[in-house]
Amino acid sequence: MKKGLLRISSVLALSAALSLPAFSADKSLYERLGGKKAITAVVDEFVGRVAMDSRINHYFAQTAADPVRMKKFKMNLVYQICQASGGPCRYTGKNMKDAHAGMGITSGDFNALVEDLSGALEKFKVKDKEKNELLGALAPMKSDIVTK
């Protein structure tokens, strides 16, 4: 009788464990980043870092001087990261080639931007796995942005 109850309870425990929701492996990168609110906070920090980064802030001077443009710029970044991370947002801004045409951006400029984004992610204690996934999702844009 004890063996029968032990088997039944073992089967029930295993069944319960198998029916539990999966852990973070099933969560999208968007969810693991904390959703739109967290992405917005990272973008705010990122834009602040870029503004202070003398290596690249000249590319953003006109945008930074115009509050309306800055608001749109930040929102585009939020939507771009949201979409790239599997979130519900849809980026509707310019494609990267057109947005950066004629700017003469170098690999060094692009790398400085990536450093600023990495720093913003680190400030919010985004884990390396998620940080690397996000940077990997955004990396293909480099060929459309870097022209020198």
C-alpha cells in the first residue's frame, strides 16, 4: 500500500512539475529586458551618454537642439529596440541606410555608439546574456550605418 501511494504521489508530483510554466527560456528578449518601460529608461540613459560623448555627439547636435526632434528620435530608438527584441512595437522610422546617408560614419564612430549603449545597459544591470542578444540583434545595422 505504501509503495502504491509513493508511486502515485511521485507521478502526481512529476505531472505537476511538467505542467508548470517554463522559466525565462520561453520569455522573449523584450520581456527579459523588462518591457517598454525599461527600454525607455535605457534609451534615456543612452541618449544622455551619447550627448556627453565627444567622439560622436556632433552627429546628434541638431537633434539635441530641437526638443521635438529629440522626442521623436528617442521614441524611434525605443521602438527599434522593442521590435528588435521581440516586443510588440513596430519601428516606422527611416531605414538605417537613408537615415545615415552622407554622414560619413566610421567603424570607430559606430563602436563608440555601441560602447554608450553597453554602458546604459550596464547601468540598469542588464545581464550579459540579454545585453549580448540585443547587441547581436542590432549589429546587422552596422553595414547600413558605417560608410567610411
